[in-house]
Amino acid sequence: MGKYLRDHPVTPRTDEEKKSIVNRLKRIEGQVRGIQKMVEDDRYCIDILVQINAINAALNKVGLAVGERHMKHCVTHAVQSGEGNAAIEELIDVMKHFSK
Amino acid sequence: MGKYLRDHPVTPRTDEEKKSIVNRLKRIEGQVRGIQKMVEDDRYCIDILVQINAINAALNKVGLAVGERHMKHCVTHAVQSGEGNAAIEELIDVMKHFSK
Amino acid sequence: MGKYLRDHPVTPRTDEEKKSIVNRLKRIEGQVRGIQKMVEDDRYCIDILVQINAINAALNKVGLAVGERHMKHCVTHAVQSGEGNAAIEELIDVMKHFSK
Amino acid sequence: MGKYLRDHPVTPRTDEEKKSIVNRLKRIEGQVRGIQKMVEDDRYCIDILVQINAINAALNKVGLAVGERHMKHCVTHAVQSGEGNAAIEELIDVMKHFSK
């Protein structure tokens, strides 16, 4: 099923949507680089852990934004064409790993 | 207290320790860049979510490695010099945000 | 909106569905009581932490089962009657607290 | 090692410490029973998910309290008797499952 939905034409992301997500990911990329520097500079462990927490939180927000869009487009289309349950099961399956 | 421990001379990370953590962070940085490309290429949302899960798991592992070293050096030294409880409370405080 | 969906007639849970969820919750309730006894018997902290992890995992599974049913019924009905986005936003909102 | 520490005499929990943890667990037990009733009464899924989130958060707080005490007593004693690293590795190991 995953494959099926994956190949279906869904509403492509608008340029604005892409830019918004990519910008958030660029900021996260910069934070990850920042931690590398903290490690090299022998910075205090607790300060590094605080940064790791911040990145995890930022990544989770991106994940929720991607998930929300997925539900509003892909899952919604699937429901409308009678394939909702398969799309929902696919999403729940990925969330199982998320919440673990 | 945090400040106090932070300014204390702790065992500096060896070059090998730094390299091991930095390499893992470089890999994570590459994964974050990979997601940017997936978004720009309009890749399927579920595949993006799977990647985000993978990065979160990799970051958590780095966090645990940093935390383990922190306990084996900073917290251990603090315990030995009678300041253990303050160091432990500082660590628990950062874990509160981790587990939230 | 939440209120609106909340008052809408949704497919009521079957007796079998209720029984399956309630049985899992009864098991979790028993596990929570088990930890109380472990604390009273002065059992080793690590063994208690392992049990807390187990309960968290079991609760997350119940949450995903409830969420899956919610999507397959409430959200699906909302999509079919043109109110999908509101239902999806309500669900994402609760997941924000879940993943935190 | 785990076994070793487990059999060591550690500072037993005071009655007050036990009561504080057990009371929190009793409240959690009541919340789990509350969800059973919500399911039986066919309450709205989102309200059930909010309750599950609340229980998870409460359980995590108990876990952190148990972990803090563990570090302040068992791990501290282990450090003082030269067995700190084994105790720290045991704790990190249980946290690996926690943060997953």
C-alpha cells in the first residue's frame, strides 16, 4: 500500500511550503554543527545535552508539520477515494517508531 | 552550582573521544541535509518521517554517550569532592527536558 | 471545533473494542500497583525504572490504538463531510504534547 | 554487576520517601482507572489521548524521582567504593530504553 500511495500524484508542496520546512532544517543543521564545535572546544557536557534537547524538539516540530500536511493531503485524498484505512495504518506504523 | 562545575577543570575529552562524537554528529548533519533534499524533491511524507525518526534516534544515542561520560567524569569527581548532589540535580534537571 | 466533533455522533465503540482496550488498561493498572509494592518492599531502583519503562511503552501502545481508531472513524467522517482539516488540527495538537 | 549492586545494602527508603512515591503512583493508578471508564462511556478519543499524555508525564516524573534518588544513594556509594563506572553503565542502559 505504501508503495501505492507513494506513486500517487499528491498535491505537490508549494515553493513556500518547501522553503518553510527547508529553512527549519537548515537551522537544525546549523545547530548540529554547533554541537560539533562545542565538543571540539571541550565545552561542558550539560550545555551540550541542552543543545541536543533543543534539536530534538525542533526536529519533532518539523515531523509534526510534515505529518499534518500528510494528513491534510495524502490521507484526506485516500479517504476520499476509499483507501483511507490503508493510509491511516501506514501513518500509525511510522508513529509507532516515533513514540517509542 | 552549574556555573561552579562548569568552571572546574574536568578530564578533557581525548582526541579519540572527540573524533567519535564529532563523526556521529557529522553523519547526523548529513542526514538533516538529506531531508532538505527530500523536501525539495517532493518526496513522500512518510519517507521523510522515517528519516526524522532515524535522526532523533541517532541524536538520543549521542546524548546518552555524552551523559555517560559526564557521569563517569564530572559527576564522579563531584561525588568524590563532596559535591555529588548538586551535580546530580543539575543532570536530572536537563533530563527532565529530555524525557518530556 | 473540538466541541463540535465531540458532540457529533461517531461510530460507538463495539463491546469487543471496549473490552480489548479496557483489558490492556487493567493490565497497566496492575503494573502500577506492582510498582507501589516494589517501592514499599525497598526493591532496587533500576528494577523499578525498568517497570516504569514497560508501563510507558504499554500506555503508548494504547494511545496509538485509540489514535488509529480515531482516524479511521472520527477523522474519516470529518473528511467525508468537509471538516477534515479541523479534525486533523485537533489531532496534531494532542500529538504535540505526546511527542514532547 | 547489576546483581552485585542489587544485593548491596543501600540506604533504605524512609517511610516519608516511600509514602511520597506510593501516593503519586496511587494517583496514576486512579487516572488509569479513569480512562477505563472513559472508554466504557464511549468518551471522545481526543479526551482519552489527553489523559494518556497526562499519565505518561506523571510516570516520567516518578521515574526521574526514582532515578535521582538512585544516583544520590546507590551510584554515589558505588563511586565512593570504586565501582562507579559499573553503576553508571547500568543506569545508562535503563535510560536507553527510556529515551527510545
